[in-house]
Amino acid sequence: MSPFDLVIKYWLALAAGIVAGILPRGEFPARRRVALGLITALTVLSVQWLWPVEGAAAEATADEWPHLLNVLIGMPILGAVGVLFIPRQMLSLVRGFTLVVLGVGFVVSLALLTVPMTPGWHFQFIKDWIPSLGIRWHVAVDGISLWLILLTTFIGPIAAYASFGSIKTQVKELCFCLLLLQGAMLGAFVALDLFLFFVFWELMLVPMYVMIGIWGGAEKIKAALKLFIYTMTGSMLMLAAMVYLAWTHQRLTGVWSFDYLALSQVVLSRPAQMMCFWAFSIAFFIKVPMWPVHTWLPDAHVQAPTGGSIILAAVMLKIGTYAYLRFSMGLFPGPASSLAANLAGVAILGGIIYGALVAWKQADVKRLVAYSSVAHLGFVMLGLFGVTPTGIQGAVLQMVNHGISTGALFLLVGVIYDRRHTRLISEFGGIAKVMPIYTALFVLVTFSSIGVPGTNGFVGEFMIIMGTFTSERLGTFAGIHTIGASAGVILAAVYMLSAVQRVFFGPLTHPKNKGLSDISPREMVAIAPLVLMIFVLGMFPSIFLDRMKDSVAMAYDQFKTVSGQAILFADEQQAKLLPADTFSPAFLKGAPGVKEEGEPEAPPEAGDEGVQGAAPTRRDGVLADRGGDR
Amino acid sequence: MEALRTLFPASDFTLLAAILALPALGALVNGLFGKRLGKEGVRLMALAALGGSFLASVLTYLLLPAEGKLTWTAWRWISIQGRMGQSIPIDVAFSVDALSGTMMLVITGVGFLIHLYSSEYMKNDPGFHRFFAYLNLFCFAMLTLVMGDNLAMLFVGWEGVGLCSYLLIGFWYGEDKNAAAGKKAFIVNRIGDFGLLVAMALIVYYVGTLRFDGIQSGASSLLQNVKIWPIGNMSSGTLPGFLHFLLPEQPVTILAATAVGLMVFLGCAGKSAQIPLYIWLPDAMAGPTPVSALIHAATMVTAGVYLVARLSAVFVLSPAALAVVAVTGALTALLAATIGLFQNDLKKVLAYSTVSQLGYMFIGVGVGAFAAGFFHVFTHAFFKACLFLGAGSVIHAIHVRIHDTDRSQDMGNMGGLKAYMPITRWTYLIACFAIAGLPILGSGFWSKDEILWKAFTVDIMAVSAPGVSQWMWPSWLGRAIYWAGVTGAVFTSFYMFRSYFRTFHGEFRGWKIDPTWKDPGHGHGHDDHGHDDHHEEHGEITGPVPHESPLPMTIPLMVLAAFSIGAGFLVAEPIHVAPLAHKLEPVFALSSRAIRQREGTEGLLFPMMLPGIAAFLAGTVGAMVVYQNRRGEPERRFATMFPRLHRLIYDKWRIDELYDATVVGMVDALADIFTIADKWIVDGILAKFTAALVGFFGTVLRAFQTGRVQVYAAAMVLGLVGVGWFMVKPHADATVNDEALRRSGEVKLSAAPGLGYSYRWDTPGVSETTFAKTTEHTVKLDPGETKDVTLRVRNAWGSESSETFTLTRPAGGRRGATEPGALPAPQPPTLPTGTIPAERIPDLIQPKGLQ
């Protein structure tokens, strides 16, 4: 193809790139202009590339390179190790290396999009890890985790780039933390083995703890400790439930396994179901965070450095919502179904409304954004609790949306903090006069955050509200929930616009604000991809929804059948195993082979070793280590 | 024409893309590159964008088919699932019929004139490019609103215009007042948007589509009852007793159509400034005057009327919703008109007049006269835009010397301008005649009287459906609305002519005119809104001769004034000159079936115009007498005679204060409570309290770790004493084995062993006297029998302890004895093999407490 043809074909991207390149006025380094142009052109290109083509979905089952996910997880973790060998004096090398690793990670993760996201698992990779306990390295993506992985790899370089602007001390340690965190978060999104998930879940806590503890604000230690203890409390509950579940599975089948697919088939006795559901869910609710376990979040955000806040808000919180969707709803559909209306009530009153009202009264911009996160994630959780295909799609989309909008907000708050070293709203006022571009960007991101149509925030909220009203799980509450959630839309405007008014508009009175410089080229490059994504998501959401809808439909169907089965099946005393044909074969692909016996005959009492008639076949390297399973 | 029809087929009418894309492009270019383009470039871009869009709209209008629509689908936006699991696609799709086509003409046509006007009015503003970017963006959003093919696309435009309105009201953001007004507008609009969101959810649920075509054809599925109270799972079982008064005998239900209608109308009330959400519009006058003309008079605020007309198929199903719309409209028309009577700020007068006129439009659509309501939108766009632009022209002239925004709009500083600004004066007068309803010539006469006539004669048929009872309009309601409208019309013509006479007649009160006066040096333009003004000397100031505005400002005035007269003849139903009405007929053909003319009113068409004409005359002549002949003396007299009433009306009935004290105050207090609770209760219990608890235990336990041998020894002794005491005290306990209870009535009890224990079993009737070492004891029960068995334990020291077990053997069937009515069929007398359900055993055998 001649260069001329290329120009013809990609004129839109080219034009967009050129426009973005010449957009900034005044002295603006050529390097940054090129970067801006490239970012814009590539965004347009990717929209073109991902544009849904009718009927082309089923053809071409491209080869899935099984190691892709290993590379995605491994690269940042190995990179983190690699950083340790770079002398700390070579600042630009350390930074450059980190950015390259994270950037390459993003590029590699784009390969996930080359495969049509049919129901079931993709890029699955399974390897025994601790065979005596049936623990495996089992990673895979589906249409739901796909977008969260891309969000992670997308936010990672931006957060790192933003951090390097403001953090000048102990850069090497910072890079180590960023890379390790990135690897752990990616791992948590793709792990399908509960034990593996738990490892990543805990692993990502450490770098975040360190990041807040070292580069944080005045009360950094307290905030870091609070974050750690809160999360840890949940983790311990989850671990206990996880072990109980695996042990039950072992009792029923004779094989130890922590595999999500295998454990999905276990139906616990009714009280145990409820206990395990809460143990898992409390861990996730703390992470989300949901009322009333949300108070660690504002503290952590206020104290965290900009980069940490971005990652925390944009990605880490999503692990809680994602894990609720994947694990709580997948493993315990019974309680998730019967508690749906109550939990949705908490999400609305405690999240959407309470979060918004408290956000309104905050004096610190970062605290305000933190509480707005509580409100936004209330929407996400509402979408999940309602369990409708529309609601779940909206919730997943809203996770991505929140990552982008709130990430951008924290980035922008960081900009002003770097200049004034304060975030108190009362310290500002009228700075639109001295920082017009910054103001324009902030107002734009604000509107995305409060969900004005055309920006990303609206699509998710709209789908969640529509899903809520049509939800069966919420039953008679669906109407009142819809009204409550919609009322949150009003409050979002109240708190965000009040803050915008007090910070940017009105007379410029504070003398320190008179000399503020507008957004710098470097900051502009950092924020550009987020701003572009705001519009891409808002205007072309079907790019995202098309790739997740099959997976969501599968998750929804499975939830519907399994929750029905679980309610029918469960009794007060004994755990049971669902027959494999309850699940779609696409879901069970790669499950450890424990499903050969026909009737799930109720096994005898606890502790009995006599169950082992259920001869487990040895597949995928699972060692049926009977008798000596201790 | 035919060539165009083939070029743009009705189902893929790509011309719509051009209509939308041009303003969007203008906004983008002006917003991003405005500063570099320079003012001329920005003006050219903005005007070309709107002009092109206008021409394309005209073309579209000409190509409109008699029936059906022109549609264009851009791309698939989202797809959601309905109640039945059916897929509901929501596309970025646009369509045009006569209703939206007319709106498009108004938006782009009036929009173009106002762009032209602004290019002069805003000439010296440093935010020139920003202003035109917003204005173009607004036109884009407004076009999206009217052209959207489904409710979701309409909502995109709906919020988009709200956003632009926010940006434009707060355009001079340097003053807190303006920024606050913008915020208020946005938030109040959001309250309306909340209603629209809920309405969309209801429509998705009941109708299963958001396309307007689909809603129209599927509207009958809204004829179902919706339970609105009690909410959730409220019932006598779940509520505490003292709240039972909340539970009605019968669940309160309303028709789904009514619910949708009311929720949609909440949205319309927000956007179109109706009671109770009208409070933002007068504040919105903080924006530049052309903005007030375009957004807050001609186009955006009429979006609510457009929406009701668009969803007419839903509204006609519910007489109750229509009644709410019409009554709200009438009340708003009256209330706003009274407030307009005493305002001194020229723009405020026009703002309240807009609110009041919007009320008339809602009367129109509320009595089912959708076409009539829409005609008023159409005529109002011209004369109100003309009035606002005229006011802007006056303010522009006053602004030469008085830079303070509020004072330059005060009618106290105007007067006598007819000599200096003839074009402005004449166009303003024509528009005043139009709004006041000068018979035949004023376009407001035709549209307003049509509305009032329809209100007078309305008779709404309830569409019936099985199991649904409809609320019906009482016969007096239509007539009451008619008379309210006529009363409002008196006020309208009075306050309009009051503003006219105070502005253009009498003495000029702004400053002392000195023809040789020169602006002392610094090029003071419009850019200093918000700056402290340094030439505001108190007392008498001098200034130049007030000047007529330049051509780019007067041309729009003249065009709009011409339309203020001419538009009436597009809609003059009574004299059968109504081309627009014929164009619109098919749009409302279906909906109008439920609307009848009341019997006995056939010949009253012309007689019933007389009250309207009388109202016009009364208001006009009254204003002329008061303000022209007597220089406002009666108003001052009124103010001294009823100072409090005058003050109350001047303060807008203090509705804002009422809201602040109630709704806003409550939410504010709630937020304060939550914030405090969050800090001290939620965080207090979960974080601070647990931390304190852990700390407390740490402190307590640390106290034991003293390292002194005496302490440890004392602890050891204490422990030993405890163990010893446990040994000395006997513990009676037994395990009950009732496997054979059903079969043979035998229950085996085995006592728990202990050091040196001996046991005695006391059963009623059989009483052992001695303690023995046997731990086992068997009791035999007859069916239905209950026995108390007491175990006595004595230990080596002779202390005793006892425990009583109550054993019951059920008689025959499982529940037969206790719940005779529970099972209809008699149970066989005995059950096969020990099948007592596991959960019932604990009920049968209960320990009766320890001794």
C-alpha cells in the first residue's frame, strides 16, 4: 500500500493528530506537541479499529497466544526486580525504564482485543503450582475482565508519568512500587484460582501501603495503616471462607481445589452459604468501598501522592467491584440473589445519596473526590445487585468510566496541589482567570463525572438505572431504588458544581493565586488520553459493550440458573455439588476434572474419609492426593 | 427538488448530519482555535456555521413529506434489555417531522439572527471566542434535542442545552453572582432531568422502546396500574405497629401513563421554568443579553412544551396528567405575571414574562391543544427574542456610561429613549403589541387566544381499559383555566407596556446628557463586567447622547419584529389562514382523538375572543395612564398604601427564600448530619472505637506482664482455686438418644461422667431413692405422652445438682394434634419408621433449666 493510500484510509486519525499537535498556543515543546498529536491520532485509530462491524464477529477465531497474560503480569513484576539493579543516581533511566515497561504493557494488552470475545475464557493458561492442595496458576480473561485489564494498563503509565512530575525523592523505590502494583493488580483481574487471586489481592496492598506511607502527606502513616488494616480484616474473612469452600469441595469430591470453576459447583448448606457470602463480600465491600466501611478511602486519598490516588481510585477500587461480580455472585448466587434488594438499598442510601451529601460538605478537594467515588461506586454496586444484563454491562462500563473520570480528577487536583501545596477549597476562588486551560479541562472532567450525556459518565449511569427498574431481583423495591438512584444524579451536580464554583469562579482574591501558572505541557500530555477517552466512551460505548455483552449474558444466565438451583438444592446441613450440566461448557473449560460422578449423592458426615468412591480423574496435573490431604 | 429527494432518501436523510455538524464544527473550531482566529475569524466561523445550518434546515423543511418522517441513523449507541429480555437498541438517530422541522427553523433562524446580533454586542468582550463556541454548542445541543429520534437522544440534547445554559449564564464568571446563577440553573434543571430519567425507565419497562414512533404506537401498554404506595415490601408484617397508619386499605395505584406523564412533566417544569422549578430562569438573566434572548426565551425553555407535544400520545391517555400540566401552566402564568408587575430590572421583567408565557404554552398542551400550545412556542420565539434583543440594545446604549450590570438594566436609569433609539423603540413596541395580543396584527393574539379558546371548550375523553378507572376532568376546570389565562393577559399587557413606557417615554434618567462628552481615555468596553468600576461617582453624572445600536444589532431586531407580526398569519385558525397548522395536523392526528370540543360551545368562537381583547385593552391603557400620563405616580401610591404587599411582590413572593428555608435547608442539614455522622459515628465506631478497644485490651493485658514473680504466683493460686471449685461442684448433664422414640417410645438418656459421680433418675411415678453408678437410663413413653425426667448427680463430696428433661412422644401424625386445621386430608394414625423431621426434635426435648 502506497503512503498515499494510507493517508486516504487514515485521514481522520491524521487530521486529528495534526489538530492536536497544533492545538496548544504559545511556547510548547515540539516533543510534547508530537506526543499530543500521537495520542490523539492513536485514539482515533483505535476507535476505527474497534468500530463494530456487523456480522464480522463470529469469523476468524484468531489464535490465542496462551502466554499473553503471563507476559502481562510478569513484565511489570520482572521490571520491578529489574529496577532494583539500576543505580539510583540515574534518575532518567529509572523513570524511562518504568515508563517503557508500563507502556509496552499497554501495547501488549491491546492484543487482547484481537480476539472476538465469545462467551467463556480466553487466553487461558493453567499450570500446577501447589499440586497437593490443587492450587494452580490459572489465569484467563473474559469480556468483563478484558476492559478492566485494559483500564489498568492504560492508567498505569499515566499515573507513573504524573508521579514523576511531582515526586523527586526516592524515585527508584517509587518505580519499584508502581511496577509491582501494576503486576499485582493485573494478576488480580485475571486470576481464576482463588488462592492465586488472594495472593495478588494481598500483594497489591503492599506497594500501595508503601506509596502512601513514604510519599504521602502529613498524616501518611495513619492513613496507610488504616488502609492496610481495613483491607486486611476483609482479606482474613475471605481467606477463611475460601479455605472452608475448598475443604468442602475436597469433602465432596475427594480432591483439593481452589479453582474458581470447580468451586462454583459447590452448593454449601444454607447457613454456610450465607456466612461465606458475607465473608467474601465484606472483603470486597471494604475494597469498593461501600458504606459503612468506606472511611479508609478519604483518608487514604487525601494522604496519597497524586500517582497513588490515581491508581487507587481508577483501578484498585474496581478490584472490589469486579471481585464481587466474579466471586461473590459466581460462588454464592443464592445469597447474592436473596439479599439483592437490601444490598441495593445500602448502595443507594449509603453510597449514592450519603456519599454525595458528605462529598458536598468537604473542605478538601481530594476528600470531595474521594466521597464522590463512594457515590459513583454505589452506582456500580447497584448495577451488580440488580443482576440484569443491562445493569451489569452498565456497571462494568461505569467501572471503566469512573477509572477515567476520577483518575483525571485526581490528576488535575494534583496539578494544583503541586503549585499551591494545599487542596482546601477555601484557599482558592476565581482561578479561572489565571488558569483558563486548566479550568476548561477541570470543568470538562467534572461534567464527565456528573454524567452529562455525550461524556462517559452518562452511559453507565443510564444503563444502571434502566437495569435497576427492570430487575427481577429487586422485586417490589425496583421502583423506589430507581427513584433513589436517579436522585443521586441531582446530588452529583450539587457537590461537583459547588466545588467548581468556589475554586474556579468568582473574584480572584487570594494573593498567592494571582501568580499561578496554567497547566504545563507535561501535565497536558498526561491528561490528554483521559480526556479523549471521556468522549470515546461517551459517544461510542458500543465498542466496549459489544465486547462484553456475551460474557455478561453468560454470567447472567449462569447466575439465574445457579441461584435457582442453589436455593432448591441447599439444605440446612449439607453441602452438595451441582451437576456439571448446570453450567455452560464454555464456563467449565479448564476446570480441574472432578465432575465425573453422575449423581451428586449427598456425602456422609463431616470428616469422613469414605467419600473417595468418587474417583477423581487426573487431569491437568491435579493430584488426587487422597488420604493424606493434610 | 426531485433530484434532492433521490439524493437524500427519507430513510437515510444525510442532510440532517450537515445541520448538526455545522454548529458542532463551529463550536469546536471556535473553542479550540478561537484565540488564534481573531474576532473576525470567530464571527465568520460562527455565522457561517449557523447560516449553513439554517439553509439546510429550510431545505429539509421543504423536502418534508406530507406524512412520515425524514430519518438518519448515525451509529448504534447502546443496546439495553427490556423487561421481557428483548433487546432495545438506542441509536444515535435523528428524524424530522413537521413539529421538529418547525423547531429547527426557529432554532437556526432565530439563532442566526442572535449570532449576528451578538457579534456586535459582544465585540469588546475578551471572551469573544468562548462566547461563540458556547453559542454554537448550544445550537448543536438544541438541534439534537428536537431532532433526536428517541427519548435518549432527546435527553442528550436536553442535558446538553442545560450544560450550555450553565456555561453561558456563568459566562462572566468573575462575579460570584453569575457563577451561582449558572449553578442554580443547572441543578434545578437536573431535578427535572431526574424526572425524565425515571420516565425513561418507566417507558422502557412498560412500552419496551424509547423511539418516539414506538412510544406512540405502543402507548396503550401504559394503561396499567402502577402501585405507588405502599413502597417496597411495606406491610403490616414488616412495619412496626405505630407505623401502621401508613398502610392504606387498598394499595394506592395510578395509571402508568399518569406516572410517565407526571415524571416527564417534572422534566419539562425544570427545563421550561414552571412551578415549582421556575426559580432559576430569572436568575439566569445574569448571562449576556443575547443568551437570554436565544436560550432563555426563544428556544431552550420551550423544550418542555416540545417534549409534551412530542409525547402527546402518552399524555392523552391520562386526563390527570393533562390536568396537572394545564393547572400548573395556569398557576405559573398568573404567578409570574404578578411578579413581573413591579420589577425594575428590564431583563427581569422580560424573564418573568417568559415564565408566564411558558405557562400559557403549558395550558395549551395541557388541555390537549398540542398544536395551539406549539403555535405559541413559535410566535413567542419571535416576539420574545425581539424584546430581549431590544432590551439588549438599550442596555448596550446605557452601558456606555453605566458599567455596573445591575444598574445598566434598571429601568430607573432609562426613559425617553424613543428619541435616540428609534429602531429599537419601534421594534420593541411591535413586539409588545405581539405579546400583549393586539388583535389581528399581534401574533400573540392568534396563538394565545387559540390556547384560551381551547381551554374554554375542552372536553377530554378518558381512554378506558379493563381494570382501570380514570380520573375525569370536572366540567368547570377548563373554564377556570380560561379565566385565569384572561387575568394573566391583563397583567401581561400591563407590565409589558409599563416596561415600554418607562424605557422609551418620559425623561431620560440615566445621566445628564452632554453632547461633547468623551470617554476619558481608557477604552472602556464591555469587558469590565466584574471589575470594580472606578467611575461610578455618586450623584449626577454626565455622559454622551445615547446612541442607536449599529446595523448588525438592528437588522435582527427588524427581522424579528416583522415576524412578530407575520408569524400570526401562519397560525391564525379562526380566520382559516393557518398553513403551519395544516403541516402539523398529521403529527397530532392520533392524539387529538381523545380531545373533544365541549358541547354547546360551537358558536362561541368569536364572542370568546372579546375577553381577550378586553384584557389587552385594559392592560395597555392602564399602563399608558399610569406610566405615560402620570409618570408612575399610582405605582408609588400603591407602594405606600400597601408597603408590605408591594414589597412581597417585588421580592418575587419570596419563593426563593421559602425554598431555601425548606427543601434546600433540609438537604443542607441532612448533609451536615451525615458529615458529622460519618466522622464520629461511622468512622468513630469502625475505626476509632475498634482501635480504642484493641488498645484497651493491650493495656489491660500488659498490666499482667509485670515480670514480678509474686504476680505470677498469685495468678497461679487463683487458677488453682478456680479448678478446685470446678471439681467440687457437680454438673448434671445427659445426652438424649431418641432414635427409637417414634418406633417404640423409648428414650435413652446417658448422663455425662464426672469425678466420683453417682446418679439418680427421678421419673414421675417411679422414684429411685438411692444414687447409683449407672449412667444409662431408659424411659418409655406412650403416644402423646409427656414426661419430666430429672437427673440428680452427687459427687464425692456429697454436693448435689440436678437437671430436668422433658420428653414428649408425638401422638399419631406430625402436626395432627397441635394444628388440627393445617392439613385437609387426615393423616394415617402412625407414621412409618422414625421419620420425625430433624428440626422438630429440639422442640420436643428441652432441658428445663439448671438447678
